[in-house]
Amino acid sequence: MISSLPTGRPPRRAVLYPSWFLAPAFAVLAVFFFLPTVFNFVYAFTDWSAFHNDIRPVGLANVEAVLSNGALLSSLRITIVYAGLVAIMQTGFGLGLALLLERDTRINRFARVVFFIPVLMSALAVGYTFQALLKPDGPVNGFLGALAGQDVTIPWLGSTTWTVVTVAFVNSWKWMGLAMVIFLAGLKTISADVLEAARIDGAGRWRTFRSVRFPLIAPAVTFNVATALLGSFNGFDTILATTGGGPAQQTEVLDIYIFRVYGNGLFAQATTMSLALLLLVTLLAFPVIGYLRKRERVL
Amino acid sequence: MRISRFVHPAVVLLLSAVVIGIPLWLALVTSAKSQGEANLPDLSLPRVWHLWENYSQAFTQGRVLWGLFGSLLVMVPSVAGVLIFGSLASWVLARRAGRAMAVLYAAAISGIVLPPAVVTIVLLLRQLHLASTPIGMMLVYMGMYMSLVIFFVTGFVRTIPVEVEEAARMDGARPLGIFIKVVLPLLRPVIATATIFICLYIWNDVFYAFFVLGGGTYSTLPLNLYSVASSNLYQNNWNLVFAYVVLMSLPLVVVFVVAQRRIISGITGGAVK
């Protein structure tokens, strides 16, 4: 392409696209993204805290502390469960909505706008709304009680076992509109010929979806699962506004723990957890995204 | 088929009303109730309307104008900066081949997956005397979202034929001139996508803002919502919390409803290829 220029001597790419154009972006990345990440590996092994001015190395003391009080393993477990639940629910709800609202009717267009509104709201606002809805004597239990004909007092946000599911649902409720829009765009890219061919081959609606349309929207699945996973590994706002990490710290994901411990002035312990989050994402997210991409190519 | 013609729209409307309508309705009606009536939020209309009192109190107690100022002060330069620097770098990354560029690109986009080291960011900002300042916040956001911009824009630049740059080059334009006059205008769709996503994230961010701005003079709308809601723990002021929720959500919802077609096509334009 470059050699087709009629200037005789082909200009070098380094002249046409100067390296210094990279400088501002990489300077910001290096100082404000990579440097703090490197610091993570240093300060996790110090006694940095709000209670004294000097910072000294302490070896593995912080790791031992968060291991022995159970915080590390419990936060890791809750973060993984929460992220997995969000990825499943958010993608599932999004796909369901996209299929329901696929045809371009007036009502469907209206409903798409409605389902997108939560995406625009702050997760804190969404969390407070659901905290009110899901109170033991709140509207949701009231409605269920009216259906059942007796008092219903499900502790939606007060169960040490199930609240993580409720919170994952609330977060999925907030983001399902985005997943829906991505799926709708994916469904639009399927050519009418392919669907016509499936129809001629005698495929019913379910068969067409299962064998033709779902495989063809693999890139949208990848995008939605990956963004849901990554977003909820860093989950914070929704949980802060619904449970604050409770009850009995059973919804305390890594970021909530980091926030709480940092607020107590134990900066090095917070750093240790931040490092744990970094390692968790590196170990889990890269293989998951790699798997999803491979699936796209195979299909 | 005939029945489903009526069933489908009915199901869609019912689902919209229950799944989205009820939560939003709860926020709206509670924001107009007296403190006592809002004590246990439900779906009933207010017996006594406290609309004006609640909103004006949320406005002053939640320092809405100061929060709005802080949010805009941080968001606008961050988004502009990350898009300009990111696009400039992406153009070079997309056009130059070689191992070095591949390594740089991989490093640049790793930030999409890796979580920001939020605690040590505070340490770094203190050392740079940027802690609790809007400039520190902007630089942190730019560092966080640079990867996303480079990922989106580099992919997009690769779809633009080099020939469009060559005409300008023969007229004697220099690289920066070509970038600004020829390349940048062509990037509009992908820049729209990145702008929507990053604005959404920064506008609603509370986690990183806590660490960077927390305790300082500057604040943002979500930080103020959190402080209003935290006082709810001992005051039970759901009416103010929801007045604030409505005040804070309304601008984005209005912008969306007005420009929904362009926003939706903006989101999908860059996200799914």
C-alpha cells in the first residue's frame, strides 16, 4: 500500500506514524495504571497503615492475617459466586428480553427504552430502591403475601445463604438492558437467507434458535458474559447500597472488604486484598475469555 | 397466531410495568412523601404531598449543585483526554506493524481485564500531591479507561483503508494534520460508543471516587447520594434518599429518551462487530 505512493522512495512507517503519538497515552497508562499495580506487589508486604508514618516490610504477615481470620477465602468465594451468578442471570435475562422484543413493533421499541432505563441509573440508586422493595415488611413480600393469602416475610436481604443471589439479581436487573441491546444487535446480523434455509429444512422455532441463531450470536454472548464477569469481579455499588456486605459479611466481596478495611486505616491489608483480586481476575478471566473466543471460531 | 397477536403486546407491557415500572414507581412516590409516611416505603400514593419540601431539602442537604459541578469537572476532561490521547495512540498502533507494536498493544489493552489497584493509587497520588484533587481523579479515570478506548479505536482504525490518508499526504499534510483532518472525523462512530460507555461509568462511579476524592473538598453526585443515604441509617429519611435518586437519575434518563436511537446505535456500533 505504502509502496504504491508515487514519491519514488517509500516513506517509512515510523515517519508517517510517529512514535511520539504513543507517548501521552502510554505515559498516563504507565503512571496511573501500571505503577499502582506494581505497588500492589510491594505494599501488600508492608505495615502501611493510618496509625504510623513509616512503612516497613513485614513479609507475609498481612497474607497470614487475612488467611487466619478467614477474610481472604470467604471474600474470594463470595466474589466468585457473585460474579458467576451475575454472568448467568444478566446474560440470561438479556437474551430473554432480546428474543421477546426482537420484532420491530411500536410496543417493543417502547419496551426496549423502558428496560434500558436502569442501565443509566447509578447502581447506588438501584440498590437503595431494591433495599426498600425487599424489606421483610416491604412491597415484594406484601405482594407475595396477597397472592398466598397469608403473611410472607422472606428475608431477601437478611439470609446468610441466599442474599448473595438476591444481590446478584439486583445487579443483573440493572444491567440486563445493556445485554438485551447487545443481543438485539447480534440477532440483527443474522441474514434472512440462513433463517429461510433453516425453515425450508423443516426446523421449528426452537430448533432454529438452538442450532442456527444461538450459535450465530456467539460474539454477543462472549461480550455479555465477559463484561458481566469483569464488572462483577469489581462489584461494589449494588452490594454497598443493598446490604453493605451483610448479613454476617456473607455478601462481602473483595471490593467491599477493601473499602471497609481501608476505612479502618489498615491500608496494607486492603492492598493485600487488592492484590488477591488482581490475581483472581488474571487466573479466571483470561481463560474464560479465551474459551469464549475459541467457541466463536469453532462455531 | 391470531391470539398471540394480542398476547405478545400484553405480555410485553405487563412485564415492563412489573419489572421496571414498580421499582421506579416506588422511588417516585416515596420521594413525594413526608418523612413519617416514607418510613416504610410502599407503592401507595402520598397521603400528604411533600414534593417541594423533599426536593429542596435533598437539593441543599445533598449539595446537588456542588456535586453536579464536581461530577462535570471530573468527567468532561477525563473523557476528552482519554479519547484524544487514546485515539492518537490507536492510530499508530493500528498502522504500524511489528513485534514492538504488538507488545505495546497487548500491554495497552490489558487494563480492560485487570482491576485498577485502587489502594496504591491513593499512595501514588499522595506522593504526587494529587490526592483528593480533581486532577488526580481525572488522571486515575484516564488510566482506567485508556485500555477500553485503545481497544475500540484500534480495531476501528484497522477497518479504514490507508488510501484515504494518502491523498492528504500528497498535499503535503504532516502526520498530526492527517490525524486531525482525515482520521479523527472518520472515527466518529467508535468515539461515540466509547464516550457513552465511559460517561456512564464515570458519572455513576462511587468506588474509585471514594478512594481518590473521599475526605477532600470536591465531591460528586454519587458520593453525595451515599452520604445522604448513610444518614438514613439513623434518621430514616427514605423520602430524601429517593428525592435525591430522582434528581440524580433524571438528567441521564431525559438525555436518553430524547436521543435513544443514536445512543443505542452508538452502543451497538462499536461493541459488536
